[in-house]
Amino acid sequence: MLGFLMWMVSKIYPYALSKKLRRCRNLLYTMWIRNFIGDVGENSCFCYPLRLQGGGSKRIHIGDRTGFQPYCVLGCWERYGKDECYEPEIIIGNDCSIGEYCHITAINRITIGDGLLTGRFVYIGDNAHGGLSLEEAETPPARRHLTSKGEIKIGRNVWIGDKVSIFGGVTIGDNVIIGAGSIVTHDIPSNSMAAGMPARIIKQL
């Protein structure tokens, strides 16, 4: 009986209609949330929901025709805790596609070139909670000072697979492929494929 009821609902509310309604919702959502971001280019879109963290969303700059899938997080941290202040910046180029549940967080600077494509659950962060000292280890992680090893630079036409993590001080060249599940802690030159934990070059394109 329940199966028949759901079949009837599917005829009244087909999947194609649900996609059209989601597109309309995302269009309205984009028109609203872009008011809280520094710059958003033409025809860029944010799928609901997007989370903005750190109080520095006006320091985020996004190019034209760039899309964010649902549940992305953009953290641009001007302040953390009571006395930590930063001057972060996140710059994302044109024609980028950011997958679901991706997390981009900066206290320094993250620059992403045109044509980036990511899978799901990708983490790009130039900061960490504290260092490796014993004194800090005895402090709850959420109360440790934020530190950064440097800015992150990602070139043009980069493809980042699912569940990749990219940390501070890393430069990724143009036309790079990063295999799923990789942890990137060192520079990756242009025109190469890298994978592993930590990521290593496995092929030159």
C-alpha cells in the first residue's frame, strides 16, 4: 500500500520537477548569500547550504561561472579565540566546480586558479591548531593558537579527487591530478599526477 502511495506521489511530483525546483532555490540562495562575500563573479552559484566561518567572508573573492555544491564550508578567519587576529584571503578563479562537503579554511592566503574540479570531502586549509610541543599537547585542541606554515597556491585546471587534504605552505602547479584520499604536504609540479599519504608524483602527464 505504501509502495503504491509513493508511486502516485512520483507521478504528481516527478524527479525532473524536483531538480527544477532545486535550481530555483539555489538561484535565490545565491542571490542572498553573495551579499556576505567580498566578490562573486557572474553566473557563479552556491547550492544550499553553504557555511561561512571566521568573520572574514568579505575577504573571499570568487570568479565567474564557479559553482559550490551543497554543504561546503568557507572559513576565512579574521579572529580566533580572544586575542588572535589574522588577515586572511581566499581567491577562487573562474569556471571552478567545488564538490559536496568541501572545506576551505584560511588564516593566511589560499589562491585557486581557473578550472578547478574537486570531488567530495576535500579539505584545503593553511592552518592548524597549535604545533607539536608537549605544552600545547596538554591544552585542548580547540583552545590552541592557530598556526600556518604558509599560503596555499593551486594552479589552473587542477583535478582533486574525493577526500584529499591539502595543507599550508603547498604549491600545486597547473594541470595536476591528485588521486582520491591523498594528503598533500609538499609542492606538486605542473603536468603531473600525484597520490598517496603523503602524496608523491606517480606520473608525468
